[in-house]
Amino acid sequence: MNDPRHRFCIVLRGSPAETQALALPLLARIPSSDVLWIGDAPLSAVQSSPTQVRRRLGQAFSAVVLDLHDGLSADVLGQCAGLVFGGGRLILRLPPEGVVPLTSQAELAVLPFSIDDVGQRFFLRVARMLAQSSACVPAAVFDAPDRRVTGDEEQALVVEQLAAGLAAPVPSLWTLVADRGRGKSSALGLALRMVLTSGSVRIAVSSDSPAAAQEIFRFATGNPQPPTDGPLRFVDPRALATCEQAFDVIVIDEAAQLPVPLLVAITHRHPHARLAFATTGRGYEGTGRGFVLRFLAWAAREGRPLQQLSLRRPIRWDPGDPLEHFVDQALAIDAEPAPIEALRLGSLDDDAQLGEPPVHRLLDRDALAFDEPLLRDFFGLLVHAHYRTTPSDLHRMLDAPNLDLHALLVRGRVVAASVVAREGSLSDPVCVALSQGRGRIRGHALPDTLMCHAGYPDAGRLSMVRSVRVAVHPSLRRRGLAALLVEHVHRSYPDADLFGTLFGATAELLQFRRQLGYELVRVGASRGSRTGEPAAVMIRPVSSQAKALCASLRQDLAHNLSLQLALLASDGEVCLDGALRSSLLAHLPSPVPLSSASRQRLITRYLTGPQPFDALAQVLTDYVTQHQAQLAQLGHREQCLLRARVLLRLPWPRVCAQAGYPSVPAAMRALRPALRALQLVVDGPLPQDMG
């Protein structure tokens, strides 16, 4: 505890009232504006709900007080630790020893499981590590740390490079990727201060929220409040993607929190600007892999010079920080795939052999919670392979009662990992309610989309096994390990009606699943996807009921997919290159012509249920086209909406502008009522029975 810029944790146990009373005296020397309370808090405190903590990323406090009486969120714990400035304290308010808070556990209790079926492994693991950590110190009054940041040579070099690049009148792309607390925001602010002195320049700063950009403005202007006009201003990222105003410099902080398609749209919208994107490459808000794997790969081909910068040394606190070490360990933020030397594989050329056959194992999660090397091998593969892995994934992995963990091991180390969810087998009342739009269901993603989006209520009754994640050691890819593991999963559930998966579609992944007997049955609208790829649903039917369902789903897809893809391309929200489009359309059956009764049944199903427009795009478009003359009998907004979106297939922002809706979500919500109004004019009231 000799280093004044190290951060520590104080644990207070008791009831909510008791832990609040214990916390207040510890903060006596800290200005109330420099203390952030999460959850239950005194009336005059600076407060945030657990769900809003992410919006404060980029800010810093001398103390953060986190109320854990209602449950432990892995993501929130990591986020709160990152908000503590060097020399400060994270104060955890916990129930009495031996009591496990149940609220966060309840979120994992998916049907047919109850809260009693949810594991307590994650909470007990964190509590065990906390008790053993050097970050945990006795409760005592402490002083506000010195908030002056002087930086170091590494940051000074990055600031110099950024300032020179952003001031030069040549279009360019800059990226700054580093772990939390390395001074990304302050480096951006210092660089912008230098750019402002270089001459007349128009600068837009953007982030997921204005609060997340405060540190940039603090260092750029001395005032953390983001201005909305002048040469340096805050601009909402979605406005940047559509605005007519030109900016010379655009800086986006926490870029991994934004959808990749939005980052692409911003870049395209400002072809002459100098753009800088900063984000956390590995941290508690997600690994940033979507930014690293997808956006950076695209940016390298975009045409403007791309410069990639990084920061390794922490700025907000000193190296060796105890709190950072505890959070990294407890949340497995720094988990990596097994070191290749441990596998003793020798040569790693394409013909290298594993030396012994991989062993399949269904992991015992009670044992896994205490087997740190195995846990970190397994979770490290997921972190490395997927575009967005958060600490909450670790919580679900350990405790969700409907999840199973499968692994291939060589010499006891994980070389391939798979997380699967047991879904479906829902009761008739639940299936009927969901198919009629009365509520949604947690933890049953595959039956939910087949019932609510695809429109098949009986699908929920089937027993399903959904592949949530599959990952292979980065040094051992393209050797058949993923296929081998998936086949082991198939054999592990002999009573399943079908196997399925939902993922951001790529031509490679579609081909991989097809080779394993999966068929494409749905493509989603995927608005706001961080992957920038359309959402694909594929299933491998086993039982006769599942095979009949699959055939019906593929007929629906054959009728609608071409128009769906045209609408997706119009919106520009997803990456849809020629290879992906061809792969999506491949192997579809020839569509069987629909009878008039079938068309009417589908239209009625859309108008009275939760099915999205894209799932019945062709039938609904044909209906509006057939009855264009009756559009004149609708209200002005409804006419404009149906003409712009259904007949002209305009992107949603243009639809909003033409029809006068305040936002894209508002226009999307209005589409069903507008079609219902047209149907009422054409056919009269709907029958009570959907048929």
C-alpha cells in the first residue's frame, strides 16, 4: 500500500442500510461530486443505476460505491473498477457472509428451470478470490488522490503522432487500441488541443454518449462538458453517419461500443476528413474484437492511409495496480488460449499432427470453477475467437442451468471449445402466448425466433440444442477440430428433435454448417448488429416433426429472401458482398406458388402477431402493390410510409423524412398499423380466428 497511485477495494458486509452507514464515514474527506454510487445511494449522492454504468466509461472518480445486495453483475463490477482513479477505492457493499444475492441469479433461471437450479459458482468464485487478493484492504478513511496526470513518453509520442496526423490536410484514418486506464481519452484530448491551435478546423467528437466523451473535452478545453456548437463539439454518432455538415476532424472514443456498420457509414459519409477511432481492445465492456477483427480489416481496404497506435502503460494508475489484477483474474479478462508449448506439438506447419487424438469432454462446471488453468483455457478461446465476449458470458457459462460446456483436450489443455444451450420443449400455453405476441421468453433464442419471427407456434414444443459458441485454438484452425467437436455435441443429445444455431452470417460459416447437415431457415433484419453481418438461423433436423418444420421454413425463405436482401442492402446496415449474397441464396428450394387462402392466412398472421415485416416481405409487398389505388384512402403518414418502404424500398432514414416520423424505431413500429389500416379498407375487419 505504499504506492499512492495504486487502487484498492474495501468490502462492507451487512444489510443495505448497514453497509450504507458503514460507507459514508469512509468518504468524509472526498468531495461528494468525486464519489459515484451504483444502486442504492444517499439522496444527495452522484448516482447511477447498474444498467447505466457503461455510459460513464471514460470518466474517473476517487471512489465508486457498488451495491451488490441485489446481485453481482460481472460486467458492472468490471466497469466500476475502471471508473476508479489511481489512489482511489472501489467499495463493495455485500450481504452478510454466506448469503448469495439472488437477483442476478434469477436472470439465468430460464424455463423450465427455477432460481434453485441456477448455480452460485461465479459469485462464490469472485468472493473467494476477493478474500485472497492483495487488492482488498481494511475499511478506513482515505484522502482524495492527486488527479493530475502527467503522462509518460509512450503517451507523449502517441499524442504527437495523432496531433500531426489530424492537423495535416490529408484524409487519413487513425486507430488507438489499448486496455482500460491507459490514457486513450486524455491522449485524444491533448492531441485535439494541439490541433485547435494549428488553425481554423472543424472538429466533431463522438461516443456512445456525451458523458463518455467528457475526458476528451477535459483535456482538450479544460471543461469536461461537451459543447454542441463551435469549432470543437460533440456530435451523436448516428447524426455523423447522416449529417450534411462537413468536418475536418472526427474523433470517436469507445468505438467498440458502436455497431461496425455505423463506423463504416461515418467513414463513408466523410471521405475528406481525418478520422481517429479509439477503443478498449480487451476489457470488461467487451473485448473489442468486432472493432479489431471487422472494422480494422475493412479500414485497411478503405483507401485512406491507416495508422494503428496503441498504449500499454497505465496512466490513471501505476503499473502493478492491485485492483486491476484482481478484476483481470476474477473476470478472466486476460484469459488466453493455452500456450502452444504446453501442447508439445512441434512443427506448426499445415501438415503438423496433434500427436494424439483429441479427447472430448462435457465439462463439470463445479470442478471448472476451481480449475483455473482449464477455465482460462476454455474462456480464453471464446475471447479470442468471438467479436464480443464480456465478463457476463463467464457468469452464464458457469451458472446458467440450460448451458453445457463441451471441449476437445490434448494433454489436458483445451484445443476446441463449445457452449450449447438446451432449449425448447415449451408448454402449449407458452407457445400460444409467444406466437400471439404476448411477451418474450429468455434463454430460448432458437424457439423464440422460430415462433415469433418465422411464425411457427408449434416449433417451441420441439426439443432443441443450440450452438451458442464454437472456438478453436488459433494455432490449430482448419484441421477439422471444430467439425469434430460439433459432431461430438450431436452424439451427446440423442433425444433432441433438432440442432440449431444463430450467428452473423459469412460465406465461410454458412458452408461450415452446411457440411455438418445444417440448413438455412431464416435471415434476420439484423439492425444494430455489431458484427455488420445479417443474422442467419440454421438448423439440423433430426425427428420427423423437425424435418417437416425445416421444409416449411425453407419454403418461406425461398419466397422472401431475395426481397429481404434487397431491403438489407438498401438500409446499408449490414455487410452484404457478392460471395455472402450468393451463399445465402444457394441451395434454396424452388418456391411453391401460394394459394389465395395461404396468402390471406399469412397476411392475417402478420397483422395480428409479432412477426416482423422482413419475414413476409414478398407477400406483404405483393398485397400493397395489388391495392395501390386504396392507399389514397389512408392517412397521409400511412400512405407515405407504405409507398416509401414497401413499394419504393427506401432506407429507413429516408422513410422517416418522407413520412414525418421522429425516428427509425417509430417508423418501424408504425408499419404494422399502416398495413392493418390498408387491410381494413380492402377486406374489412379481420376474422377472430387467425386460421
